[in-house]
Amino acid sequence: MTLKARVRSGILSQARGQAAGVGMAAALALGLAPGLVRAQDAGSVTDAPVLLELYTAQGCASCPPADDMMVDLASREDVIALALHVDYWDYIGWADTFADRAYTERQQRYARRFGHSTIYTPQVIINGTQIVEGFRVMEVMDTIATQQARPPEVRLYLARTESGLEIRAEPTADAAPQIAMASRRSAISGMATNSVVGTLSMVRRESEAPAEAEAADAAPEMAEAAPSADAAVAPSAPAASARLRNTGLGPVGSGPYVVQIIRYRPSETVDILDGENAGLNAHYANIVTSWQPIGSWDMLAPLDLTIPMEGSDPVVVVVQESGQGEVIAAARVR
């Protein structure tokens, strides 16, 4: 059986064993407003979906198995799997049509937080705390299952309405006391557990021109000039409007948690004509097109806001520890 076949077989068998999200009756029992329930597709409200970030590139020969994994994960409601295409492989012959420098910088900030000097593709980061090589599909599945076993600290609900995107969040009984949060999270288990960095790093090839080799080797160091973790992408105009209408949301950087809005395209197919994957007709899923922080939250009061939202692309909201730490809540409306 080929690697690609093993990838699909392993994902599908494990996906069948995963429990579905909470249904509409459960959502009503949790006290959701009728508008919030109606805005969700039946069965799409999940208790605590796991956030998976795949750092990938069309020009990386090792990425296709991870990209195939994403195609299967995209159909699951208990996982929010997002593909962030980086730009540091563009120089070897094929410029990734989805690549954004901001996603390279986000990956570099994770590397700094974990104390790593190297970034690579394909790399998976789960809930901001677990790093797995993206082609190790079964290890990715096991890590997702481990994260799902943890009790949620925040209930996060989203809905599309005529006014825009409604966001509601509140701590659960399992949320850590505010005073203990910083020290607890800095010592979170898994900060260096299953991380393997450098196997697919940007090492110098004999055939590289000196300028190209320098660009590849410098990628991790360029993170020093990157914006802060809570300002990966500058907030758009809706963010300023949101702060005037929200309850519980403060300016970016003012609290222990940053609230972020992500948009993505569900699927695309690309004919790769050059580089390491030349000739490949590649299928991609959940391609991130924007990742914007809109404000901070201290969890001392419920979060309740509505922001203008255009377009029909899916929307993801992520609540993450400031400094690009642990993801404590994620939710999506398709």
C-alpha cells in the first residue's frame, strides 16, 4: 500500500470512530439564543473542536501526504483544520499560489516560543501546544484525540446574522483561576513533547546559488523582525467597529487572550508546473486567506459582540493565549 493510500485509510478509519458534535437540542440546552442555533447547520455545534494548523507549501516535495490528510480532516466537525501556505520554498522553482509572508511569520513565532531554531514543512501545530511532522498522519490523529480528552475552558458560539458575525464566549467551570493562568500555561505539558524539528528543515543544497542558500538559512532568523504575535495581520476596519459594539473585548495586547478571526477557502485544485512537485495536480483544503486579531479578552466577563462580516467563505474564531500560546477555544460557521 502506498503512503498516500495509508494516509487516507488511517484517516478514514479513525474519523469514523470520532463522536459527532453536539446537536441542536444540546445547543438549546446550553442556553443559546434562537438566532445562534438557526445560524448553525444541524449538528455543526461542537463542544470543543481542536484547532489544527498545517504549515505547507506547493513547492515542498514532502507536503502532498499532509495536504491529502487535510482534505479528509476538512469534513470533520470535531476538528478545525486550517492550511497556512508559507513562502520560503518559492525560490526553488514554483511560487505557491496561496503563500503569504504573514503565515511564515506566524510559524516563526511558534518556533521562537518553543525554543526551536528551525522551521519546516509540512508542520502541524495542534491547539498551539503540540507540534507534529505533518506527514506522520497517525501521530497527528493520536494528538488530536489527546487534545479532545481535555475539558474545555471556554464555551464559544458563533452565528451569521443580518448584522454580521455574532461571537459569544464564556469560561467554563474548568477554566483556570485568572491569577494562575500565566504560570500554568508557561509550564504546559507538551511544550517540547512530540516536536521533531529539522528533519525537513531548509538546509543548503549543493546546487543552490549562494544568495538562495542564504535566503533559506535565514528564514527562522527573519522572525526577529516580525510583528508581535497578536498583530500577525493588521486589524481591518470591522475590528475598530467591533470594539464600539462589543462587551468584554479590549484592544489587542491588553489582555491575556487574543480573539482572532480567520477566513478560508474550502477547496482548490492547482496544476503545479515546476519545482519539486512539477506535474502534480494538487488538491488543497481549508486554505487560509486571512488571519486577523480583533481584540483581547480577560475572561473576567463573558464575551458578547457582533462584527460586520462580508462574503460567504467560512469563518473561524480562535481564542488564544497572548504571545501565540495555547488555543483555549475555537469555533466555526461555514
